[in-house]
Amino acid sequence: SAFDGCTSITSVSIGNSVTSIGSSAFDGCTGLTSVSIGNSVTSIGSYAFVGCTGLTSITIPNSVTNIGNRAFYKCTGLKKIIVLPAQCPFYDESSFYCQQIDTVAVLKCYLEAYKSIQWGGFTEDKFYTHKLSVHIVNNDATLGNLLLSTQDTLLDCGESITAKAEPYFGCIFTQWSDGNTENPRTIEVDNEDISLMALFAKVYSGACGETAQWQYANGTLSITGTDTMYDYVWDNVPWWLFRDSIQQVSIAEGISSIGAYCFTGLSKLTNITLPNSVTYIGDNALSGNSQLTTIALPNSITYIGDKALSDNNNLETVSMGENIDTMGDSVFSNDPRLYQITCKTQRVPTISEKTFSGMSSRVPIYVQAACVNKYRVHEYWGRQNIRSLGELTTYTVTAGCDLRFGVTTGGGTYFEGESVTLAAIPNKGYVFVRWSNGATANPYIFAASENLTLEAQFAPATGVENVQNEGTCSAKKIIRNGQVFIVRNGRVYTMTGVEIE
């Protein structure tokens, strides 16, 4: 009788660790309006809820086997009892001594057994079928879809429902909330309500070619491997969910081809690094990137696909290398701010009458001085504003470092907008950290726009090991002068998170 006479109690939830409700446990709790009995309770004691006049309904869970004498005696507000056990619980003739009860709801598969013995002293006309509720949802509607074989939310025992979790591009289904990983999954309704959640998650890395791999972390999309990248169609690239977060694309030496639509619609992309191993840029590969202002194509590139550099609202300069052989249609269409293209190819690239479709013919295209006439007399190039590279401003870019720690390559004199490639090569026992302007790409490829001197910064690499943080952030742990530091995104931190120079 722990709560005997506690009239202020309005709600009681009896957890799954409780196996029995003692005699007179809630005797006289007249304010009690809601009771939830856990599925581990096997016995409800005598007078347990006697005089609980505020109760209007009660559910007997499937674990209950015994209901004591006058357990619900004088519960004058009690109108409905839901009984879930498959085996009729033992009861006393006075267990439900409440004349006003008009509904005894029992699962369909057990209903006849209860009616046949007039369980609880109730006549047949009081018994009704009770359906079980089905509640199946997913954890994030932006990551996946849930297909159900029926939209009914109430089912009879013995019926079943099939649920299939369908992740969107760039996502995976991990498991159901009860730990089951079967998908699709058929669930048979037994004697309990069903409440399940399909759990989806974003994918932060994976394959994007036969050997090419991608990884996203902290605003940077990194592509590694020694292969061609797959072709995609608009929104089925595996990093699509990060399209509004990617600020930088870093492609490692060894990748030879950028597939169709690989880097399309990246709304925050400001920098993309293409290595000298890339020879092919697919259709729409670098299109629709509203924050990209310059694109520098290295000397290795021989082919540029249809609309490859189109629809970049803020693109101003494009630099093409020395070996362009073929260009597709509408390469620069809908680039309203484009004011300069440089092309160092001495052999006039093969194009069609549609190559410059959607681009103003007033945009100057600067070529080698000795080749100006060859371009100007070409059937299609000649329709454009062909100018000599000699008319452009030149800039000097210098790279250096402390030779005790490593060496640098690259640098020299470049035309405005021309592609610059700098590389930092650490000596044994050291690692590259960053350039003096904060850039961390290595090699570092960018378009010349000013005279620039950069220093490569290195750090001791004794005991270097990779560190993973929640699968999304990679870093290196280094030991310098006997102390442990973390190098992440080109910055050096102490183990307590304090940044150091």
C-alpha cells in the first residue's frame, strides 16, 4: 500500500523491471487518471486500484497471469478494459466489480477464448476486437524513404506488414531501431503494438571510380587514386548531400579523368585543384558552381567536354594549358562574368560552331603570339576575340622554404590567369603543414593574379600516425621535441586544442 490514499497522483507508469503490483498499492488514489503497466508485470494484487474513481480505461499487458480480488473494485469511472495476454489471466469473481464497464477489448485471435468463459464475469456482448497500433517511421526524411506494404496503422494479431528502407544517393540504411538489419523486413503482429524506426546515415567516403576514392571532411572533398572517375547524371554523385558544404575540391596526382557532372552545383565551391595527371574533363564536370571565380586547367588536359565550364555565375578567368586537343559544345555558356580566357596550345584545338555558344564573342581569348593568325583564320575560333598573350600582365610567383626541412618546386613568370603549380617536398623525418598564405593543398595549383612569394612550412614527423574523428575528419599526430601535437587542416595544435605557429 505504498501509495494508499495519495489523491494528488494523476499518472503512474510502471516500468519493465517491476514484476508485480502489490495489494492496495494505489488504493483510494482518486486523482489517478492514467496507468501504464510494464510488460514484465505478471501479477496485479488484491485491491491494487480499488477506489481509483478517475480511471476510465486500463490495459492489461500480455505478461499478466493473475489479477487479485477486487483489484479494480469501486473504480466507478472505468469504462474500458484492454486485455492483451494470449492465455486468459486468472481472476477473482470480484476483480472487476464495476457494473459500468461496457467494453472488454481482446485481440482477435484470442477473442473467442475469452468470450467462451465469460472472462472477468463479463457477458458476451461486452467483448470487442482490439487492434494493435503500427508506427514505423524513419529517422530523417532527407536521408531516405520508407515503403510500407500497407498504410493501415491498426492491425489484427496474426497479420503482417513489410517495411523497406530506401536510402537516397549519398546515404545508407544502417539498421532498424531494434537492432535488426534485414531490409526489406516483414513483421508479424503478435500481441504488442509495433513501434520501429529505420535508421539512415550520410556516407562520408567511398568509390568514385574503379580505384578512385572520395572523402568529405570539413568543407573539403578529396579525390585519390590512379584511375578515371565515373560519369554521373546531375544529382546522383555520391557527395550530393554535401553540395552546399563543399568549399574546396582537392584531386590527387594519379587521377586521369574527371567524369560527367562530377563537380556540378557545388554552391560554396571556391577552389578546385586539378593535378597534371588529368587529361580529360567530362560533360558538365565543372558547371553550376556559383562561387567559383577562376579555373586553371593544367598542361596535361587534352579534352574538355560539352558545357564542362558552364553556368558558373561568378567565373571570371579560365586558363587552359599547352595540350588542349578537342573542346565540346557550349563549354563556357552562361558564364556572365567571364572576362578572360588564356589558351597556350600552339596547335589550334578542334572545336565546333557551338563550342562558344552562350558566350559573348567580345570575351578576349589570349593565345601564343606566334599563333594568333592561325586562330584568327580558323572557321570557328576566328569568330572570337583572339588576342596575344603578350598583351597580358605578367606576374612573378616564387616558392621557398627552409632547406633543412624540405624543398619546393614550381614558380616563375606567369601570364595573368595562367595556371601555377607549386609543390612542397619534405625531407625525411618531416611533413608538409601548409603554405605561408594558409593554403594546405600540395601540390598547390592556382591562377596567377599577383606577384606572390610563398614559404612552405614543415614540421617534424617522428611517430606520425593517422587519427580519425567520427569518420569525417582526418588528422595527423606528430611528435616535436618530445611533445605530441595534432596537425589538422594544415594547422598545428597542442593536445589540449591550443593552436601554435
